[in-house]
Amino acid sequence: MRIRLLHGLALLATGLLTGAFGYGAANLVPTFNAVPLDMRLSFHAELMKMNGITMQAAMAVSILSAFALAALAHGPARLIAASAGLLTLGSFLITRFGNVPINGLIKEWARTSPPVDHAEILRRWELFNDLRTLTALIAFALLIALALRRQPTPPQ
């Protein structure tokens, strides 16, 4: 029962994380690219203030619950859950060392002005965003596969 609850928590947290990243990739980024640059920079800077709290919490719960599930699971389930945890950790590391530094630049640009190479830097942010979305999505898919896989019936 404890494993099932933990698996449910891992699915919920990783699903929320994947959904948030997916929404950003599918809707926010194209909108960012469709509006004037000053509007994008201002909105992006404000959005990151809110995301800093909610996304870090979702990543932390996703990582911890997947690793806890791996610790309690046995056999292939352990490997699948650990892989999901590592992929979610990958999303965190991409965010922390890829997106966050660029978010800091964007915040500065919103107050001043962007440099000449701003388009390349924004493309790099989008690449990091796509990568973290993909790692979160694969982690979520692994946890779903784990939930759907047939459990061996105990000998009678």
C-alpha cells in the first residue's frame, strides 16, 4: 500500500511538472516569440518570479518521490523508478544551470536593454526549455509504464 501511494505521488508531481513544462513549450514560447521584445522580456521576468517557487517544489517532489519509490521497489521496477528520478533530476539540472542564468539576463534586459546577440541567447533558453520538457516527459512516461505493467502474481 505504501508503494502505491508513493507511486501515486510520483505520478502526480511528475505529471504536473511535465504539464507545466509542456504548456510553456507549446504555448508560452510561441507567444513570447509573437509579441514585441520589450513585452516578452517584462512578462518573462515576472513569470519567472512565480515559477521559481512552484516549479522548484514540483521538481523536488518529483525527484524525491521517484527515488523513494525506487528504494522501496524491487527488480525492474526499481530501475524504472530510479530512471524516472534521474530524468527528473536532469530537468532540475538543466533548469538550474541552463535556464536560470538566462532568466537572470532576461530580468536585467527588462530593466535596461538586450545585447546585440539576445536572439541567440533566447534560442539557447528555448533549447534548454525543450530539453527539460523532454526529460520530464520521459520520466512521466516511465512512471506511467510502471503503473500499467503487470504485477507478478504471488505463488499460492
